[in-house]
Amino acid sequence: MSPMPGYVAWCLAGLVLCAALLLLRRPAAWLLRLALRSSVWLAVLALFSQVGRLVGISLGVNLVNALVLGVLGVPGLGLLLMLQWALR
């Protein structure tokens, strides 16, 4: 048997992978940007929890809050603070 069918299968798999990467480029970039922003906001939440104790304001340092802040940004911080105030 010749090794040609194995090469054809690998080439076909490579083409399918390239097509999938081209189709999913924008959603993957959006998810990567969301993950980066959420990790930055998670660090901000950790700092805010330390400083917020002095002022009397606190937010939980968790993934849900970080994702809300990653999507909404600074208005999300106001939203979370108002939501916490309204639920007390």
C-alpha cells in the first residue's frame, strides 16, 4: 500500500482546521478580548474590595462580577453597586 491516503487525510484535516479558524476568527477574538477585560476587572475588584472596606462599600470578587464588568465596563460597576444597594 502506498502512504498517499494518509497524506490526503492529513491535508483534508488541515484544510478543515483552516476553514474553521477563518470562520471563527471574530468570535474567538471577541472571547479573547472578553477574557482579557474580565481578568483586568477581576484584579480591579480585588483592589476595590481592599479599599472598599475603608469606605464601607464591598463587592464580591467572583467570576460573575468580573464578566459583568468585562462586558459593561465602568457602567457595570455602577450597576453592580446599585444592585447591591437595592438588595440590602
